[in-house]
Amino acid sequence: MAAQKLTKTRLIQIIVMLIILLTAFFYKTYQHYGESSVEKQRESAVQNENILEKEANH
């Protein structure tokens, strides 16, 4: 792989892409642990109750 001189425009392109990727990562992380976390806990609790009811009936 031939080494190339890092130009100013290439450096800006790398920095912009890094910012975009980090923004997407933190957005998805926040979205995952934000509102959906409460809903997932509620669904998990309902599933656990259903399993306990089935085991109690047997």
C-alpha cells in the first residue's frame, strides 16, 4: 500500500466522517436506553408473569 500525503481536504473528510459515525452511534445508544428501556422492562415482566402462571398450573 503506497503512502500518500495527507492533504487538508482529506483530513477534513476524515474528521467529518468520524463526527457522523460518532453521532449515529451515540444517537442509537441514547435511543436504545431511553424510552424503549421502560417498555422492554414492562414486556419482560409480563412474560415472566405468564411463565410463572403456566408453571403454577402444572
